[in-house]
Amino acid sequence: MKRTWSTKTYILIIALPLVILPIITISIYATISFHKRTLAQTNEFYRDIISQVTTNIDFYYNQYKKSFESITGSSLMRNILDRPKMTALEDKNYEINGVHYPELLKDIICTRFNGGGWFLEFDRPHTVNKTPYFLSRIVHTNVVFDVNDLTNDASFAKMQEDVSSIPIMGTFPYFKGMNSTNRIIFLYPTYKENTSEIESLLILIEADDFMDDLYNKNFSLKFGTLYMLDQFKNIQGSNHPSIDDYYEYDDKKKRYVLNPGDDPNDPYEGMSFSEYRMLNTDEKILSLPAVHEQIKIAANSDEISSQVISFNGHKFLSIVAVSPISKMHIAYFHPMDQLFAPIKRTIYIIIFISLLTVLIVIFFSLSFSKTFTNPIVELKMKLKKICCGDYDERLDSNKFFGEFVTLSKSFNHMVDTMSNYRNNMEQLVQERTEELNKTVAQLTETNEQNRRELAMAQRIQSSLVPKVFPETRLLQFSSKYMPMEALGGDLYDVYQISDKVFSVMILDVCGHGVPAALITTMAKMSFSNNTKRFREPNDVIFNVNNELYDSINGNGDYFTAFYGVIDMEKGMLDFSNAGHNTIFLAHADGSIDCLENNGPVVGVVKDLPFQVTSHSLRNGDRLVLYTDGVIEARDEQAALYGEERLMDIIAKNMSLNVKDFTEHVFTDLQAFCGNSPRCDDIALFAIDIIGIN
């Protein structure tokens, strides 16, 4: 039952979209623009900050490099390297200019650097430790390492490979001890003259806060997570979690926690607890393929790479840079939820304004709609009375305004007209009834005549399809035919040319009904006449094509056909396939040869040549002719019956006689289709070869 709404409701339905849609459209446009602009500005802002960090790192790197070059290039260092080989005790007490050389090195290091260090000489054996190298501590440090780990590390190979890439700056996993994993280590080698072989190695272990000072000065970086990696991708550290964070970080739960007394809106940093919870604290983010690709791009181009990535169900603005001089890697991840929090607040405001607007529109619509609905309500009441047979009702147009005045006058005129019609209704109904009876009688007579003509056409077409095939011991025939409508467009036939020569034909007219039936009749006569005149299949179809074209005057009707000549004495099949389906020649062993299309369709273009293909036959072969209604039949899920299924049934049922075979195929086809409607005529014609000499 159709649901009816009042005029007030319709006015409300129309008014609401007119008010709300502009607000929503403008809001969406503004939100998208704000979204893009915010992302672009944030991207540019943090790219500049990361660029400053890389500049600071390279600045300090260059300062350290100059200091190292000054130390290793001094005559004092040369005197230390050239000192004679001696015992460990003698070496410890060896003096240069009256001062023990370790003290000289210590003074030089302490005046230039802020940290501990080691001095490693590769060609000077240690007589006490029995090592081929001499390792001495320059400045006190709790950090220790194994020289073998050092020489097997990628950093050592880097120094040997590229003499110019010094010093090496990073955090190396083979250095153990107090906070060594968060401390920057400089490796500065000296080389034997004119070689890449390392003679000695200065190892400087900087203070804990060396790298922190380089990026903590940029307060804005606190709103995201910054990772510092050396050129070998060893993590030096990150700014989160950190002891400088306002909120406590739970290492077991891997998240920040709000302890009693904590302010959820940190007044010191301007960064709330919810924003802290958005930060990434999982170093696995550095293993993402997208981040690796960013590092590769930044390293190859010396430019900062940025993109939006997803990790653990959250999106981050990922900015990656590689310092061009120190080769330090910087990866910064800014939470997108934090970035677009203002946009979300704007959306909430828009939703609130929209709801408020809806309420206002509803109020005014209901308040002022009575002015428009009262005339309609009165008109509705008058119409109900008229429907009940009271034609004395009229509207007082003096109470209306605007277009309602015209409507009331039209209503009154309509009632007057209906009253007049009512007075003459019986006579009018009688006249119309007589006219209808005459029309029905004419239609009944016409329909009966059409039915008789259609029945005659069915009998004529049914006579075209052979019910009895030539009697011969050389071949066995069987067929099944099922038109989609009363009249179909499929046809098959057998012509006996001589005692041992037969021709077989099957065709499929494009279309259904009476036109298709007429064309099959013409095709039947044409094939019958031309089979008597010509021996070769291509000659027969050539003349059938021309005769059909002349008969239908090239109006676009056509059919596909397979025409074959079976010579049982020679054991050969000569055929022409004019645009028809692939015909199957099955052998007793279950193998199947496909007799494919080798010519155009019949009836479209005159004087077209047709080809002939020959195929040898042997006893036990079965020639299966069919129209596309077989393979294009569909089941209730619209799946096609298809050539593969038909070929499979042919191969598996070669043991059946030809009649049982055709019955079996039709049974399988009907079971496949179920209750799905047929969309085309279905014809199946099978011939068994049994009498080749």
C-alpha cells in the first residue's frame, strides 16, 4: 500500500535539503581545502626543521673532522706513531718532550672533545696481552669493545673502502658499557702512506647528551617521534619515550600512562595526554618498506623525502633525511590524527550547526505551512464528499489567495461538468459499451485468424525438419529439436547424393519467430536445389548465399551454416563452416577433432567465396552437429553450458548408440538449465559412421 504524506511533511522534506545542502557543501569544500592546506604547510614546516637538524649535525661533524685532522696531522702524533717498539711497561713510560705520550694525547683530546676515547695501533703488538695490536685508553670511559668485532664491522670496511669518508660517525653495537647504545662514537683512522691500509685509529666516545642537543632545541619536533640512525642504520636514539616527557611511559604496555595528579592537558608543553598517546614509540616502524624506500631516495638525491604511511592502524606523516656529509639518517613521524584534530573539531561544529538549522527549519515550516495547507485541506474535504456522490459542493474563492483562487474556480467548473456528465452517464455508458463490444469482436476474429495461420506455419515448418532419415547401413542418424517460440530459426537435413555419398547440413537463423521461420523455408529449398546441382560444399553454400541475398534484398538477415559431404567409399568428409559453431568429430577412443569456422555467414554479402576443408573418417566416428542454443544455454545462476561440457559428454558417451546419445545430451541439458528460461532455439544432430570399406 502506498504511503501518503501530508502537505506539511512534503514542505518540510523540500525545505530541509534546500537549507542544509548548501551548508554541507560549503563545509565539505572548506574541510577538504583546510585538510590539503594543513598537510602541505605541516609537511613544509617539518621539512625545514629536519633540514636544520641535518645542517647542525653536519656542522658539528665538520668541526670534529677538522679537530681530528689537526690532531693526526700534527708532528706530535707522528712522533707517537713512530716511537720504537718496546714492552708495555716501557711504552707506558715513554716520553715525548719530557711528558708521557698518553698524557699528551689525553690533553689534546680533552681540549677539543667532551667524552672518552681509545687509541688503537694495528702494527704495534702488545707484549702483555699478546695481541698484534696496541690498544690504549686515552680518556677514562666505562665503554669497552672487542677489536675483532670492530675490524669485522661494516664501519671498518667503509674506512678501508673509501679513504675520504672520514671520520665515521655512529652508534656501533659492539661497543658495550654504560649507556653506550645512546652515545655517538667517532672513528678516525690514519693510513699508511699511499695506501688504504689503516695504521691507527682514534676512537672518541662522546657525552650522552651530544645528539640530544642537536634536535631538542627544536621544540616542535616533540609533537612527533624523531629517530636518529647512523649510516649503517644503527639506532642512536629517539626523542620519545624520553625522561623529558611530561607523562610516564610504561615499557611493558608500550604506551604512556596518566598517573594520579597528572594534568591531562599538560600546561608546560602545550601537548595533551591524548596527543602523547598518538605518538609512535615502536621502532619497528623503521622496518617498513615505505620508510626504507624513503631512506634510499634521500640518500641518493640528498633531498628530504616525505609521504603519509600507515603503521599499527594509524597514519603518520613520514619525513626522512640523510645528512649529506655525516651520512646520519633522520626519520620523523608526525601523527596524522594530531595534525587533523582541528579539522575534526570543525566538523563537529558543522554537525551541531546543521542540527540546529534543522530544528529551526522544522519550527518555521510547521508554523507557516498552515497558510498554504488550509486551502488544500478544504479542497480535500470537498473532494471526499464528491467521491461519495454529493455534487452540490462548491468552494468559496473569496477565502483564498493567489493561485488558490484559480484552483477553486477550476474545481467548481470541474464539479459542474461532472454533474452534467452524471445526468447523461447511462446513455454514454451504453454507447461506449456497444463500441467496446464491436472492438472485442473484431479483435477476437483477428486473433482466431492469426492462431489458425500460426498453426499452419508451425505445421509447415515442422515438415521442414526431417523426421525420417535415409535408410542406409553406412550411417546412423539421430536428432532433437526444441524451438524457443512457436516458430524457430534452426534447421538440419540429410541429402543422399548417391549410394555412398551423403551431405549433411545444419543452420541457425539470426532471430526468432515468423521472420526466422520464413528464412529457414527459403534456406531449405535453396540447399535442396543446390545439393542436386553441385558436388563441392563451397559451391553449394556460395549459391545458397547468393539466392538468399537476392530474396531478402540484403536487409541484414543472415544465418550460420555447416554443410558437409560424407564420402563413405573414400572415408572422407569435405565441409564448409559458414560462421557456425565448432562442429565436433568424435572418435571411438574418446578423442575429438574440432571442425572450426572457415567462412563468413550466409546472406549478408553477395558473391563471397567459401572454403572447403577435408577430414578423414573411420568406422566408429560420430559427427555431432548443433546450434548455439545448446552451448549458450544457462543455468539458474546464469552460467553457460559451454563447449567444454558438451565435448566432455560426447567423449564419455561414445559407447551409446546414436539415438540414446542424443537423448542423453538433451536430458543433461535440461537438468543443467533447471527452471531458467530458454533464450534460443536448440537443435542437436548426430551421425555415426559405421560403413566405411
